[in-house]
Amino acid sequence: MTWDLHDYRLVTASAYPGMMAPLTQHPSCICVLSGDADRTINGPVAGLSLEALDGVRRRWRFGDVARLADFVPKVLADAPRDDRPILLVPPRASTAWESAAAAWPGRVRVAASPIAVVDPIAEDKAHVREALRRLGVPVPEAVVLTPDAMGFAAIEERLGSPFVVQSPNGAGGQGTYLVTDPAGLATALTAHPHVERWLVSAFAGDTTINVAGIVHVDGTQLLPISVQASGIAELGFEFGAYCGSDFGAAAVAAAVREEAFQHAATIGEWLREQGHLGIFGVDISVSGRTLSVLEVNPRIQGSSWLLSRLEGERGGPSCLEQHLQALLGRPLGATTRPAAQVNPGSHLIMRWSGPPVVVREVPAASAAVSALPKAGITMLPGAILARFTGDGQLAGDDGRSLRATTTSLVERVRSGFEFTLAKM
């Protein structure tokens, strides 16, 4: 099997189109499916979005974009004849995308690890924590509890205060709460009445780093470390919710980097044994020189597009292209290959946290500000309002606050919007 991407046609699928760059600019890309609309898509590439279809921008859930799958056969029929097989590229596999690929004409393959491999890892944090513990990877002290066993006093006595409660299948920090008192615990339980078991962990530190890698058939390519931005209220996020990444942050000590890479290599080998190929990410909490692995994401990450761009600036192959090549069987030629250096770069997402509104005025886009909705779109709570990109740090060293210059930029962009309440 060839792993030259020019021998395929690419169809990408993601919550927002930028998540798949630079694949969306690859000469082989023929269609971009997304939740949010992307007005940068042009030329021979077809761009289909739920935002354009519905007139609404929301926080898209995994699988929502599969609604667009029925439109792809027409895109293929209208395109010039091309007998190359199609690679359908979602962040990770799902039943909906497998069904879509089976229904499209021609030879179609979902470019992702099998559902049976990734679902237990992506959907069950408690399962992954136990697997990591058996591997000797440091994880926070934790316990799995049913809702009726979630007593604040007993948890505080065992794990200390504050502690973290998580829905085992939450993604992007959703369903994650930092609990400091009985009222905070009650809030988490009330917000998720259908959760049957909770992962309850000791709080492991204010700073979270991410180490990514690419699993090949014969080894793991490690990727540069980033500091994760999360829970920044000015951007519309609560505790634990992912809102950006910073590559090249000087705040990560050399000893921390070295240990983090060691754990990522161990996890990459474990994922390979499970049958996973392609990109993965490891979230690690840092407190001084103490590291605790929080979770493993066997999928394309929200920072993969930025890392791909930074790799391209150095003349190297992008991690998203390497991801597809690994899935196509390209060997690495080594058990572990260290991460290459990249230029500094960061991005942040701002979400709408108010009631449903209709956008009336939109601030100007720029190299630093993108992903803006257009006038007339209805914004629902949680929808992306803007994305900020920079060559330096946008957030503080711990990823929990904004730098002064970023605060000014956010306020300027926010003031450029005008809304009216939506009639729902």
C-alpha cells in the first residue's frame, strides 16, 4: 500500500475546518466537512458546514458533522473523474463515519484506528488510569464512585481538598469540576444526573502540559510539548475546559520535559500494542517537578493543526500528514524517535457564554484573529466566537490566565461584535 498522500483523495471532517489544516490545503483534498463554516476554503475544494446548512453555530459534539455525509456523493459526482481511493479523515473513527464511507461510491477508507481500539481509551478515563498505573506511569491518586457514594467529607479525607471529579467519558474538559466544598460537589452531580460512575482524583497541580506522538507499526514518533490553556473565564471557559495551546513555553523545565517524553514513549508503545496507529496526546499535570498523567487521547487533537503549521515553518513534514502515513502503514524505522524543534507559537479559542443571540456586527479578521461567525448567524452557548493565534505566548506560564496584551486583544474583538437576542 502506498503512503504517498498524492495517491489519494482527501475528505476531512471536524468541528471546525482549521482543525484539519494543513490537510485542507493539500493538493489531494477535495472536500472539507465541518461544524463551523470556513470562508477561507476556495478553489476546487468543496466546503460543507452545519453552520451554513442550519444558520446556527453551536458547540458541536463528536459525530455531529456526520450529518453532512449524505452531501458528499453529489460533490464526487460533480467533480472531474478521479479513480484514486478516498481517505475520509475524522478526528477519530465512529459508527457514523464507517457507515458514511460504506455508502459513498468508489473505494473509501476511514483514516482512523478501529472503533474497538479507540473507544475504550477515549470514552473511559478510569479504564485508562488503571492501565497507566499498571505500566508504572504516575497518575493522581483516584477512586471511582457511584453518585450515591459521593460524600464530600469522605472524599476530602481520602484525597484532600480541593479534588477533581470527572465524567469518565468527557472530552475537552467537559464534565470536569474542581471541588472545594459540598456545594461544588452537588453542582457537578446535578449537572450530570445520568452519569453512573465518577472518576474522583486528588488535585495534581495548576499546570497541564501535553505531549503528543504518532504511533507507527514499528515505533513512536514523539512530538513537541505544549502547555495547555484551560479554564480561562475571559474566554468563556470553566475549570478544566481546554481553550488553547502554547508551543515553546519557557516555563517547562528541562527535567520535566525529559520525564514527560519518557512517559509518552511508554504510552505510545502501549497504544501500539492495543492496535492504535496515528496521532495521540497525553495530558500531564505538573506541580514543581512532580508529574501526573491525567488522560490519553487516541485521536487528532485541537492543537494538531497549530503544530503542523509550526513544523512546516521549519521545513519538516506536518504531524497530520505523518498521522495519515502511519495509518497507511509507513514504518518509522525506530522504536522511539525524539521530537524535533519547532518555532514558538500559540492559539486560544474564545467561546460564546451568553444566551442564544443573532450576530449583527462582526469585528475584522486578521492574521491574529480568525474563525469569526458571519452576520446573521445564530450563536448558541458554547459556540466558538473567535480564535487567536500568535508567534509568542498568549496565555500565562501556567495556562490559566491571559497575558496583558492578549486581554486587550480579546476585549477589542469582543467589543467589535453586536448581537440581538435570538427567538428560539
